[in-house]
Amino acid sequence: MVLHEIFGVFVYPGMALLFGLAFLYEWIDRKFFARVQNRIGPLYTGPSGILQPVADFLKLLSKEDIVPESCEKPIFSVIPIVYATLPLIALFVIPITGSALISFEGDIIFLMFISALITLSVFLAGWSSAGSFSRIGSIRSALQMLSYEIPFGLALIGPAISAHSLSLTKIAQWQAANSSWFLWLQPIGFAVVLISLLAELELVPFDIPEAETEIVAGWLTEYGGRRLALFRLGKDLELVMASTLVASLYLGGAQPLFFIPPVLILIIKSVVVLLLISFVRALFARFRIDQMTSGMWTYLLPLMIVQILLVQLGIGG
Amino acid sequence: MSYGTTIKVPFGPQHPALKEPEYFLFEVDGDIVVKVTPRIGYVHRGVEKAFEQETYLHNLYLAERICGICSHAHSTCYTQTVEGLVPLEIPPRAVYIRLIMAELERLHSHSLWVGIAAHEAGFDTLFMYLWRDREMIMDLMEEISGNRVTHAINTIGGVRRDITGEQATKIKKFMDKFEGNVKEYMKVLETEQTFLKRTKDVGILKPRDAIALCAVGPTLRASGIKSDVRADDPYLAYGEIPFNVITHDGCDIYARTIVRCEEMIESANIIKYALDHMPEGKIKVPPPRTIAPNESVGRVEAPRGELIHYARSNGTNKPERYKVRAPTLGNLASVCQTLIGAHVADIPLILAGIDPCFSCMDRVIITKKGE
Amino acid sequence: MSLFREAAKQIFRKPATLKYPFEPGIVPPGLRGRPVWDMEKCILCVLCQNACPTAAIKMIPKGPDAGIEYHLDRCIFCAECADACPRKAITMTTNFELADTSRSRMVQHYKKPQPAQSQTQTQTQAQPPKQ
């Protein structure tokens, strides 16, 4: 029993699978994004460059480790590990194989808590490294969190109200049982969750905290070597988290279909979400932080409140 | 919102938004810039002194290397200045070939800039598309002149390579395609809300300030002032070719983008017209080896604005004094004015808005108080 | 969102970028690459040396080493030497892959064939390795 659990945590559906997915998703994102821009994308490491994210990760691990003198050393060293761990923990709650590794009533709230913690760790990462670009980046990321967190939370709650459960697994099962996806039932919620996930993942048009042309690399500026590698791994895991979350909340989750294992179904669905995210991020220019904050509060939040009201009135679930 | 105290934000010499090393010190109050101190000279290369050491023909290649993007504008201006010293009349076909190259260069420089502007605003996809098209122009120039950047097609007394009929049809065909593409991108730029939000009413340069601070080129024309060396003081064959001087009343980054986009369309038309009306004949006349004492000034509308070269000869085969005034130097004062009151996030866009070319600009300038 | 149509079109289009170092690059016919001397035609007249703006060409007029010393690392590929040559002994090849790690390998010596020898052209230094 214990062995089985250890296998679950470390291999399947735990860390080994998730790391694999993280690197695979980064590759899909880069390749697809490149194709949208009429480029080739990663090409030479492995077939069609599929091993490029792994190679990048390994290369960064082997690089010199630089710690700026004026930084807060304890926080500076711990934060990369925290940042890589948080999305991993969140992924344990998401029912990837049909049932999650850990599932309990209220794990949606746990997820929201983790996503807030991720942003907090970003803030700490930027603030502790004491560079002027990092500080601006971390303030921006905190401001950004203040604006997308509430619509994001409401978008998670919408399906929960309909499914009468705060457990992700149960919400996914509800969709399977009623054979209807929340994508069709609550389309506004789906749009809002996608937009706020773009902000959470710091992708265009919301890549404000690490706007390359404005503040170098934002909160990541001072990091290099294995710390940067961990941050990049964390980012990839976040990408997996975001796409699997949307897939299981709004696209029906890991429904079994004929003989195809449910894991594969979920992966296909989440890849679709991932492609959607990469396509959307190719279409926009970057907002300024004040434009982003006011836009989120004046458009996204009212829209989401309308969606919740509709759900309460019995429309959409 | 004011915090009372200001923070100093350094910008450069190494910064992702600056493609060349130059240093700006911003004093920032909250998120608003209150003071800008530029520090230029990081890429000073002693070009003007080097001009005095070499012969007129060798200097041609030095002039071409002043700028990496408007190399043809510099070499055209150089040949024009030296031909003014002699004075030398160049064959009409050579004039047209120089003009076609100059307009091709304007196309590639402007598409480069619009791409950069999109990139500074975080619009990477459009940046990729524009640079893809720019690459095709570079290939075209490579085919005509033999090199992508330093074309070495100009020589004193004419040009070194002819444009064949085959190349002419190829250029014309490409111009039609390119014009369509630019119109498509303009539609995107005019309607994309995220881009409009970042560029409209950002980096305002009032017409009065623009004149007072000696702005040149597209920066000046985007403030609604009709000024273009090609129209005001026609050189090459610009007097024979009908074209419009594009202006825009927006005075902001958006206006600068649109002015450059429309100039691209205009340039494509100039190229097509020039190819149709190109006279036959010789492409060069032999230049003299030594030049009698004389003085001459050449003016060219480079992609970035008015470019001025000045030369003084002393009867030998080397110039006695050579002076280059690149357009970026004219625009630098205006951009510092424009930056005051801007958001920190808008700095790269505004700075890029003048299409800075710092290595063109860096000359020794000694200004002392009271002089 | 106005880029939507254009971006969607690109997904099914062939990428515009090339796999250059792994596949040969596209070379237009008139490219000015590395100049090559034909020492059969060369009359050692110094015109190319004088025409060169960067002093990349050095002529050795007499002796057993008589010939042309060509410095690839100084050359700017302007083709002034090819234009100046009265015997058209210099041709600009389209070879543009000229990078090397050693400066000494970038100096090349074209020897004027000695009347006694049947050898037409010898090079003291090795050709730069092809990538």
C-alpha cells in the first residue's frame, strides 16, 4: 500500500509524469507559437526539437551560480525551490488520470490558495534580489495579482456551484455524468478563466512583470544558473497546471471514451487548451500595468459576476 | 500621484530595448519620468578623422560603414558631396539606380522600425511578419548589389552595377506584393486595441517643439510638418518623380508608425515609377584623382531624416575636413523632451520612436558653457 | 484580435526561416564573396593593392615569393580590386562561409608561377577548412 502510494507520488501520476508533461508542453507551446509567427521553432535536439526544453534545463543547471551581494540571501535561495514546488502540489489535486492523487472536498479553494502563493513567491523572488528591474517587476506582479485573482476565483466557483461540490474530481465527474461540458454551459466563465490564466502565467498581453523591452526580465533579472532552471521548470509546471485545470473544469476532464485511457483524453484536451493559449498570446501587444488593472476590474469582474448570477438563476447548469 | 522624492532609473548602455549602447538616466517620480539626462558617445569611432587619412575612393567604403542600416544613404550623401567638390555630373541611369537603391533601403529600414515598435509594445508576432518581409527586400538588394547591408553600389561618378531587365521585373513584382502586405499590417495596427492603447497619445511632440528642437525625418512629419529633403531640395531624380510627402497630425508614437507605413507604400510606388522611367545609357563616368580646393555640402533624406555631409578639399587626393551630421542627432533633443511626463513602461517605445541609430550619431561634440 | 486571420493562415504555411547551417544557404548569383586571384593572368601591377581600401592586399614584387598576399581578415569584399585589375585576374566568388578561429590561416599567399617551374599556383598556407 505504502509502495503503491510512493509510486503514485514519484512516478505515475506523480512527479515523473508531470515533469515529462511540463517539458512536452513547453515544446508544444514553443513549436506552435513559432509556427504562428511563420518560424520553425526548436528543431535539432531530438526529433523536431522535442528534447530542447530538457536540454535548456540541463544547460542551465550546469551554469555558474551567481548570487548578488545586496540580495536577501535566504529568500533568494529558497524561492526558486518554492516556485517550482507550488504548481507541482497544485497538480496533485487535479484529476489527471480520472481521479486525483489527493482529492478532498474544497480542493478548489486549495488551488486558489496555491495560485495566490505562486504570485507571492514571484513577488518575493523579485523583491529579495534587490535589483531595480526586479523590484519594478515584483511590484507589477503583485499589482497584476490584485486584478486577476478575483475574476479567476469566481470563474472557478461557477462550475462548483452548478456541480454542488468544491472538489475538482467531483466537478469533472459531474460533467461526465451529465454529459455536458461547462464550456457550453458557462462560456463567459471559460473566457474569463482563460484570460486570467494568461495573466497568471505572465503571457502576452499580460507579460507585464517580465516585459523584456521595458524592465529586462522583470523579477527574473538577477537569477541565473540552476535557480533560473528551477524557475523555468516551475513555469512549465504552471503551464501544465493551467491547461489541465481548464480541461478538467470546463472541458469535462478525464472522461473515459471507448478504449482510450482517461489520461490520454485529459492530455489531448489540455493540449487543445494549451494551443489556444499559445495562439491567443501571438495576437496581442502588451498592456501597460495601469491599463491592465483597470481593464480587469471594469470588464472582467462584472462579466464574471453576471455569469455567477446566471448560474444562480439556474441558467448554465 | 506624487511621492515627493524621485528615484534614478538607469537605462543602458546595455538594455534589451536599446539595440546600441547609449546611456540615459531617468529621474522617476512614482511611474512618471520627470528628468532625462542622455549621455552619448559610447560608440564614437573617430570616423571624421579617419576620413582625412584616406583617398576619396577609399573613403566611400568608410562612409558606407557609418551606419549599418542606412549605409546606402551615407554613401549616396558622400558621393553627392564629393561630386559637388569636383563638380561632376553623373549619368542619368546611374541617378535612377542610386534612387531605386535608396528607396529599397527606406523600405527595409522602415519595416525594420515598425517591427521594432511592435516588439517594444510586446507585439512579437507582427514583428516577425514585418521582418520576414524585410528579409525579402534584403535578398532583393543582395541580388542587385552583391551584398545585403554594405551594398557598395555607389562610386564617385556613378554606380558600379546595372539593374538588368530581369531584376527590374522581379523588383516590380515584389513591390506589388509588399505593398499589399504593408496595407494588411496597417489595417492590423489601426485596429488592434492593445497596440493602439500603447501608442495613442504616448510620446507627444507638439509641432512647435518639433521645430524648436530640430526634429527631422518621420518624427517631424508625424508632428504634422511637411519637411522632406526629397521634396524640398530634390537630389538624384526626385524632382522628376511624383510622390507625396506623408504627414500625420497625431504627434504621438501611433502617428510615427502610420507615417512610416505610408512612406513604405509611397516608396514602393516611387520604385515602380523609377523602374518604368529609367533612361538607358552609361552608368558611370571616370572620377578625377585629385580635387582642387573647394567646399561642398550634401543633403540626403535618409530613412531616419535629413542627413548632412560636409567636405573641404585642398587639392590633394584626400579631403581636408569631413563632417557628418546624422539624423539621430537632430532627433535626440526632441526625444528627451518627449520622454518627460511619460510612464516608465513607455520609455522604450518613445525612445525607439525616433528610430535611433546611435553609432551614426556619435561624433565628438564639445559644448562648453558660455560658448 | 485583428491579427487573427493572418495568424491562423500561418499555421498551415511553410515557415519562412531557413535551416541554414544544416542546409546550404541560398546564394544569389551576383554575391560578392571571397576574391580569388588567377596568377596565370596576374602581372603584379600593384593596382589591386592601391585600390584596396583596407590594405588587405599586399604585393611582393620580386624574389622567389613574388606574388600576392591576401588578408582575408581585413577584406571587406567591396570588389574594388576586381574592378581595378587590368587583366581581369581577380574574380569575386560567391563563397561567403569564411569564418575561422585562427588569424594566421586567414592570410593567403598566391605565388606567381616561376618560369622554370611547371607548377601553376602554390599556396603556402592551407585553405581555410570548409564548414
